[in-house]
Amino acid sequence: MTRLVHTRGDLASALANNSRVLIPTMGALHLGHKSLVESAKAYAANHDGALVVMSIFVNPLQFQDSHDLEVYPRDLVTDSALATEWGVDVIWAPSEADIYGGDAPVSQERLQTLLTGSQTADILEGASRPGHFLGVLTAVSCLFDAVRPQAACFGEKDFQQLVLVRMLASSLVPNVEILAVPTSRDEWGMARSSRLGRLDEGGLSKARVIPTALAAGVEAARDGSNAAGVKAAVLGELDAKPAVRPEYVEVVDDACLPINAVGPARIVLAAQVDGVRIIDNQPIDLKAI
Ligand code: PAF
């Protein structure tokens, strides 16, 4: 049976002494979240039947634009029904006071020092959305503090976020294992995201050049192109569709920093389609410098 709780007190009694695996979300659930739940359930099955806990909290600190925050979809009834159908054990839907009301488990100064030291936080998403990652890590550190999970699931779609959350966990919250969940894609290869819901059919069909462009980059890497060649292959596809405006296309390493070596890497990109910002990425293996 799925339990929906709001306060920290009710969360603590729902969790009791069980071990737990956390899926942090901002709601507006879609099939991408379902794949996070499946990973969490697989973890739980191998870890003494840990409880699968999903948090649903639209975190104001990670929005730069107040309009974006205002129009962010909130529908707890639909979200709870989906999470229940997928087999989540505990849904925690806290208020802002439940999350941020007490003493911060990790100070803003420590989080900022971690981000500044990373070199990753101010590029790509961080350059487009100043303050975004400080807001994300603030929420994640409070969620970890309240839920005290053994493991937490994060999607590879938000690769830069995943890298920074891993950094948070390894330096400041060492008892949480971060589980990276591969990107869930629709039949056109589009990475599932709540933002796709803002595009009409015309916008969606324009956006479908994004997986095509990433596939061109993957193929270029397979054919022996270096990072510059891979980027050129991706941009070549995107430039042929002026309705999709790339914000950045980069080839990065495991730390999400521009790569200048052979080996495992990832193409990351952000693009605007009809006023909707879409991000995506694909892993590659670079054979040439
Ligand atoms: O990826 C998200 O949905 C959010 O950034 C997260 C991790 C729930 C923090 O608010």
C-alpha cells in the first residue's frame, strides 16, 4: 500500500526503521520517472526490501525565472495515482516549510565552496541558469537529511546535475549511494521530460531533430572523429533545422568538463524549440584527440 505524507513527522513514522531508496522529483510525473521507480525497486529487491520513497517538491530555489516557477505543473492527485500504480511505497510531498524550515543540514557556504571548486557548476547549464545548481544541491541535501536514504536515483538526462549530486554525496553526505538511471526515450528517441508537455505537435516534430543530431555525433565518434568533429556533426544536423536553436553543444568527460583526451565521453546539448528549452546527452567513446 502506498502512503502519502506531508510533514517530516509523518514521514518519519512511515519510514520507521526500514532502509530506503529515494527518488527525488518535482512531480509532473511521466514515463521517465517510471524508469527511476523501476531502478529503485530493483535496488530495494536486492537490499532487504528497502522502502521506495518518492519526494515531490517543486523547489523554488532552482528556478531563475519566477514565471517558470509559477507555471510549473503541480497535480498531486495525478502524481500520487501514478506513483501508486508504479509501486512506490511512500510519497513525501512536503511544503516549503517542511523542507527548509529547520536548520540547514549543509550550509550554503559549504555547498557554494563545493560548486566553485568543481569547475563544472558554472558552465553549460550553470552558465545559462546562474544559481540553479546551488538551488538543486540545497534541496537535495535537505531531502537526504529528512529521508536518510541508503541510495537515491537520479536520471542521466540531467547529466551535469548527476555529476554535481555525486560530488555532494562523496564529499558531504558519504552514506548515500547515487544510482544513475539511463535516459528513458520515446519512440522518436526524445528524452522524456515534463517540458516536452509544453510543446504542441508542431513543436514536437521540430524537436525530433535533437535525437537525430545526437545520433550523428555518436556515429562520428564511432567513425574516429575527435571532440571537434563530433560537435560539428551534431551542429550540422541542428543547423539544418533553424526552428531548433542550439544553446550549447559540448563533448565532456565524467566530470562534465570539456574533454581533451581519448576514452569515454558524453555529448551534451541544450536547445530552444518554440520557447521550450530542451537538454539531452549521449555517451560516446572518443578514439581521436
Ligand atoms: O531533477 C529534479 O527533478 C530536481 O532537480 C531535483 C533533483 C528533484 C531537486 O529539486
